[in-house]
Amino acid sequence: MTEKSKFKNAERHQLSILTPLEKRTLRWLADRMPAWVNSDHLTLLGFAGMILTGASYYMAQYNPLFLVLGIVCLAINWFGDSLDGTLARVRNRQRPRYGFYVDHIVDAFGVSFVVAGLGLSGYMSPTVAMGFLIAYFLTNIEIYLATYTLGVFKLSYGVMGPTELRIIVCIGYVVLLTKKNVHIAGGYYLLCDVSGVVAIVVLLAIAIVSSIKNTKRLYNEERLR
């Protein structure tokens, strides 16, 4: 038996609020995608969207309107990143190991570009940006370990998933056009710093709770007699 034939796809858990609508939209788009476009093209498009998003945030220090361009670039990222897998499934051209690996290593580099651009933009301090990136990667490490050991790939937590997060980020950057700082407890802070700290706390909480839950499950499933 070859290594390829042994591979089994993890069960995908995606229960976010927009999942039903998103799935129908992606299927509609996949059915109408030109034959010459394949999943690799869409993955590269999604990656380009992330790089351009980071560049737009960096340039926003010179002109806030680049934040609007960043929203457009995030939409491009959603199109490529979300549609590549759907297109492969619709055309029955799936490559489970390749697809999983490439999709997530591209996401890792892409998010690094976005957060770096934001941390250098003046809208978020580099320290908070670095803290967010660390919390993001810790959460993703937990997700990938759970995927490998439990066979469950969790794409959402509660009603929130990648698409919902993109929408929240876009709304936040619209607010940034008119409100860069917020007044809290007698002091002024960068809005992105406040949002970033909240995101760090939430991501770390998810990582810690999931780690404890999955460790307990694995311990019980492989309890030594």
C-alpha cells in the first residue's frame, strides 16, 4: 500500500454564520470559472491579495486611502483562498496532501506580510503586531496538531470563521479612516492596538482551551492499562 493510498482527509468542521451562503456562492463561482483557471492559479491569487494587503497597510501611513485599497486586496484574497479548494472538488481534481500543505503554508507567509505591513504603518505598534502574530501561529499550530492526531480540521469557532474575520477587519479599517485613536481610562491609544490586544487574548484563550480539551481526549483514547 502506497503512502498516498493511506492518506485520509480530515473531517472539516465549519459552522460559522456565513458558511451556508459562502458555500453556495463558491459553488456558483466554481461552476462558471473558465477552464484554463485551476486551483493553483487561485491559490497564487489569494497569496498576491495578502501581499498587496500588507503593502497597502504600509502605504497607509502616507495616505489613509490606502486602507480602502487594503479592503479590495482582502476581497481578492478571499476570492482566491476560498475558491481554490471548491474548484478542485467541483472538477474532481483534488490533491489532499498537496492542497492542505500549500494552502496553509501560503496562509502563514501571507498573514506575516499583512501583520508586518500593519505594524510598520503607524496604525498598530510593532510590539502588538508581533504579539498578534505569535498568538495567531500558536492557535494555528494547535489546529494543525488536532487535524493530524484527531482527524478533525476545525475551520471556525462558534459563529466566527475566516470570512467573518475578514469582514470585521474590513469594517475596522473603514473606521480607521476617521478614527485612528480611542480614549480609554483617561489615555489615548491606537485603535488597532486595542483591537490587537483583544484579538491576542481571544486567540490565546482558544489555543489554551482547545489544547486542554484535545489533550484530555487523546489521553482518554490512549489511556495506558
